[in-house]
Amino acid sequence: MGLFGPPDEDFDYERELLENHNPYEWVACQVTLPGLEMTIESASPWVRGLATGAFGVVGLAATSGVNQSYEHLVLNTHFRIAEKGVVIFQACKDESDLRIPWDNIVRAFYVKTHEGQNSLRIILLKNQPITIYFNRINLFQSEYVHYSRAVARIINEHACGVSPEDEGW
């Protein structure tokens, strides 16, 4: 039995969602890529001036530092399934499309994050996850679950990669 009834009903519902938002054409989404990027933050001159005026030298010293941290790259972009793999529009640093062949994809599955967002997670070789949020298309909350599962099912039908745990067992 499916989540809301017999499995055939879920598949029909997912098929209807896929017809309205075809993953073989560009679908708007938000993507979190696996690599980390260094971000540098410093206080703006206005904030530094305000802190100096309010707290004197202590305020200037507190706002004069530069903070650096590493964060995942998050893009508002488009996603589609192609004949040879998955394509993420302008996700590379040179603004070219990120093309992921089927041989590099281990699996895909639906995830509900701790913030309550529904997403599709694609696991690449060497356990590199790409998280895709379809929150830029107009769906109801329950439809995101079914849409993500349907897209994951399509990707899993074509995925050929072997995870590092499965190599040479």
C-alpha cells in the first residue's frame, strides 16, 4: 500500500505532476552543490562608523576584523534530465552547465530536511551529495514529496555508478 492509498494511485498522481513539470525540460529549482567555498565577510564602513561612534575604539576594533568561513554553494537555477545524465544550468564557475553522466550517479532519493523543506538528493561517486529543492515551481506542500520521489525514480532507473563501499567487495 502506498503513502495515501494503493501504489497505482501514487504512480498516477506522480505521473500527472511530471506532465505538468516535465523534468526532461528545464525545471526551476534551488541547488546545493557538494563543494565548499570560502566566503569573506567584513563589516561595512557604515557599521564600523556606527560602532566607533557608540563604543569608541572598542567598537572600531570589534568591527575591523575580517571573517572567513566555508559554505556550500547554493544556486537558484534550472535542472533537467538529459539522455546521458543530469544537467544543472550554469552551475560551474565559468557559468557553463554542470553535466553529470549516469555513470557518476550512485542513487537519488527524497529527503525532508530539518528545516522542513522537501528536496531531492542525488549521491555522486565518493559520496558527494547534490541537493535540489523544487521550491521555485508552484506546487502544494504534499506535491513536492511526490514530485521529488518521481524524479528520483527516473534518475535511479538510469544511475550506473557504484558507491565506494560497493567497489571490490
